[in-house]
Amino acid sequence: MALILRPEHADEHGLVAVGGDLRPATLLRAYRNGIFPWFNEGEPILWWSPDPRAIFEFDEFYLSRRLARTIRSDKFRLTLDQAFDDVVRGCADRDSTWITADMIDAYIRLHERGHAHSIEAWHDGKLAGGLYGVAIGGFFAGESMFHRVRDASKVALAYLLEYLQIRGFTLFDTQVATELTASLGAVEIPRAEYLRRLKIALERPVTFM
């Protein structure tokens, strides 16, 4: 029996369900319902739909003067979907991470099916940072980002937001606000508003590439 993933089942912390699997069909069903997996090694799969929900408004990304100068300097070369596996593994390469081996495999499978994408920032011919996420219609869920060279991930995010807006995307989900995303302009909206905007975004006839 398929795991029932509905946001109205969320508890006061945003937890919707426990268990299930990370097959592409399960993940896509979850994202379409405003739900995402987030759990640590050794835990069962935990599914979340927090209230409030953190998003980036495309026109409200905060560019500091220093970051704007870095972007103008062309210090980084940006690419799309050129090193998806390396970006995911780069995001997982930290002391503590929820990006387990099973999660890595799951998102690589989503990428192979055309639903998960990466943006890479290169410096001196080496991968300096990037981020990855899931795209469905005009909706993009940013999953994680990393950097090995200062500002690489921020430049990648700024470029991605501009790129998605040009492509016709209307919703960029960053799930839970952090100090970093808030400093870049992420805002929180009620889950009900998020779900309303998600439904509209999913119906848009746009593609990532």
C-alpha cells in the first residue's frame, strides 16, 4: 500500500508521515503535495510539510554589494546539469548531514528521469560550489547547496533564480528558513498560501531546460 502523503496530516511540527520509500514516484507525489523528506542516518524516512514555509520571491533575492561585484567579475563559470552527482555529493560532504547515501541515490534517480537538476559554479576549472533541487512544472524545490570557494554557492543561487524566472517558473521553495537563506532574502509564508501557489505553479507548461 502506498504511503499516504497529505499536508493536512501534518502535526504541529510539520511532520506528515513516517516510513515509505524514496522511489521517484513517491518523491514526486510528495513534492506535488507540498511535502519533502528530511531525516538523519539511522532514522526512518520522515516526511514534512512545515507551517510556515520558506520561499524565495524571485524579485527579492538580496545581493550585497560585495556579492554583486563578484558576479560582475565573472570569477565563476556557471553550468546546468553538468555535474549533478558531484554537486549532490558536495552538499553531503560535511560533518553532519541529512543527505544520506539513500538520499543521494534517490535524487540521482530523479535526475536521470529529468526531475532533479543542478547548477554548478566552476573556478579555475574545478567545481567550486553549486546547488541542486527538484523541478515540476513552474515549481522548483531547492534542496541543498555547498561551496569550496567563497560565494560560489551564492552566485549559483542568484543565477538560478534569474534563470528560472526567465523560464517561467513562479515558485522557488526553500522549505525551512535558515540564517543563510534569510540573509539572502528568503521569506516565510503560511502553508495554506504556499499550497495555493504550488497548485498554480505545478500547472504551468514550462520546463527546466
